[in-house]
Amino acid sequence: MEEASGPVLLYGEAEGIVRSLRTLPLRDTGSSGWFKQHEYIEKLNITAILNASAGQEEIIKELLVTHGKIPTIIHELISVEIWKLKVYPVLCQLQDFQPKSTFPLYMVIHHEATIINLLETIFYHKDVCESAEDLALDLVDYCHRKLTTLASRAPSQDRVLTHAASEASSLQELTIQAESLELDIALKCLSVLRYITDNTDSLPLSVTTRLLNTHNLPCLLVELLQHSPWSRRHKGQLQKYESGRWLPVPAEDQLKMTKLDGQAWISLYNLLLRPECNRKYNINSFTKGQLLKLRSFLTDVLVDQLPNLVELQRFLGHLSVSDPEPPKTELILEQVPEVWDSIIRENSGKWKAVAKHQVKHAFSPSEQDLRSQAQRWAETYNIDILESLAPDKPKCSLCGSEAAKRCSRCQNEWYCGRECQVKHWQKHKKTCDLVCEAVKRSPCDGV
């Protein structure tokens, strides 16, 4: 297959990339082959987002379904999650691991965010959900793990991590950045789960059982709506998380439902009121108490914005005056998710060996290899091309306001003014240096 020429793919390039996707052993994470596949998935992600934003034909979605690659994408997602949980901490503790640059490690850590972003973009479509096949269970488990962690987060955690980053070593800072990515990943999982609940009638019965009775997702959604981790007060100003940034909310918009609020409410509506879900959900005394907490949130202002919630109000009103039904005793042969268990089983007791192998073969690149990676990264994220296609104006990389000024060195980051640029410099400096070095060197210079 020919090398893809830029971040936005033509049909022939996209089809070649999709055909080439394959599941990779955990041991190969960070290898040259792994990085090539990461770049391919990143380009698929960028193209899918731009196609969807512009209302164009969603060729990436069609190709992934046609060639049966949705299970491959889900397997990659869970593999990199396990790498972050099991291998990365061991890697950081190895005494002989003194990387010249944390850039390759960051790209592996960012891989998880890239994949869940791609899935959020395409899982809106019913045929994508169906093509996940048995791995829909693995994806449900993955999303549940992320949302459970999100529900238990301290509200001020993001601010603490941001402050700590300026005083940490490169590896410590990388760990902080990885943790800060978790919020964005978890919120995309909320959207993916909502799309799955839209299609429970065409998915295996085990998916519905797992959502409702194994994980009791409705109760988890109640917790999320109560704590609203996508909202916070910062210096007295209400902010909501949107498009990867904390954005200030004008006073006139503070009662307006956000996309994330909507995803949680629609998921609840689906899980409680869709016939195939309502029949299967075991509502006991505890579950009833949790669900009835929703009544205080269902104000006239909220229902006006999402009229279907009137039916949810009626359901909760009926639930409040009825006794919980006896547990449903129907016989169900439940499928079990396999990807997580198979990867853990294959590598159990070998985490240190995997980490040492990757130090030697993946995360100690020569200076020339590092420049080559940076060059490829700069081509993948060609900002000029993306700006010409993206419908929205650029946003400040720090505060999220509309931006008019760009970093004069790398041309990759946007800022609303000098103050935000200075505050963001400590975080942006390493990437800026790598991109500038890559731009200086052309392919004919030996990179």
C-alpha cells in the first residue's frame, strides 16, 4: 500500500489503510509497525471528524464496516488501556530507562484518546454498532470502567494536576498528562454508550444484560448527573467541558442543556423505557432509591429542552408509588467479554519483560529516528489543511476562547492573547521544539 499523503484521506488511500489494520500483540506497542498503524488510525480519525462536521459522505465509517475492522479498532483500544495500566508504570520504574525524549511515549498514551474519538464519531450509526459483533461487550466493559473512575474523581483534580505539571520531571509530567487525558476519554465513552443504548434492539441480548444488570448503568448515570463532572466553578465562573476544553458559560446559557447532559439523559431514557431494556432491568429497593433521585433534576426548563423526558417523569412517578418487582428469573446464557481477559492472561507475570523489551526496541530511539517521527507527526497534523476544512474558528489552546494568534515557531497552537501563550508555554515547549526541528529538515536531508 502507498503511504498516505496527508492528514485528510482520499477514498483510495482510506481503503488501503483500513484493509491494512490488524490486531497487534501488546509486546509490539511502540514498535515501528505499531507507530505506522497509530498514524493510520489518526488519519482515519481526522478524516472521519471532518467528513461528519461538513455533512459529507462518511467514507471512513463505511470502509470500517465493509471490511469488518470495528472489532480490530476495539481490540486496539483495550490493548493500549492495558499497556497504560500494566506496562507504563513498570517502564517508568526501570533504572536504565532514561529516554532522550518522551515524545514516543506520549504518542502511545495519546493513542487511546485517538481511538475513542474515532469510535465516538462513527458509533452514531446503527451498522457500526452491529458490526462490533461480540466485541460490543468488551466496549461496554471498557466504557463502564472509564465512567466508574470518572464518577469517583475529586472535582478539583484537574486543577491540581495542571499546577503540578510545571514542577515535575519529564516522565512525571507525562504521567500527569496521561491522567488529564482521562477526563476527555471518559466523556467520549459517555457518548459511545449512549449510541449503544440507541441500538439495543439490534445487539446481542448479552449487551443489554450487561448494561442493565451486570453494570447497573442507570445507577451510574444517576451518579454522573448528580456530580456533573463536565461542569465546574473556576474563580467563581461556571465552566463546562466541551470539545476537549473547559469553556466559560455565559449567564444566559447556564440553564441550557449541554451535549454531555443530553447524552446521559438519553441513555437513561433508552435503558429505562425501551421495551427490550424495561423487560430485563431488575429494579430492587436500592435501585429504586437511586433512580428516584432523578425527579429533582427533571425541571420544566430541562424537559422543555428534551421533551421525551416527560415519559421518563411518568415512569419515575409510577415507580415512586409501586413496590419493586421480584427479581426476573428467566434463564439467560450470557456471553463473556474476551479481549481484556485474553491480553491479561497472555502477559500475566511478564509485565517487566514486556517493559524491558520496549525500552530496548521502541522507546530509546536514535536522534535521527526521533526526528523522523516528529516529521511524520507534523505531516499527520498538517494544521493549514485542517483549518481550511474545519467549520469552526480556531480556539485558544489554554482557555478555549476564539483565537487569532498562532505560535510563531511551530504554527501548530492557537492563542487568544499573549497571556495564555505564556501560561501554556511550559506544556507546549517540547512539542514545539520537535515540530520546529522536523520542519527544518526535509526528507532529502535523511529523515
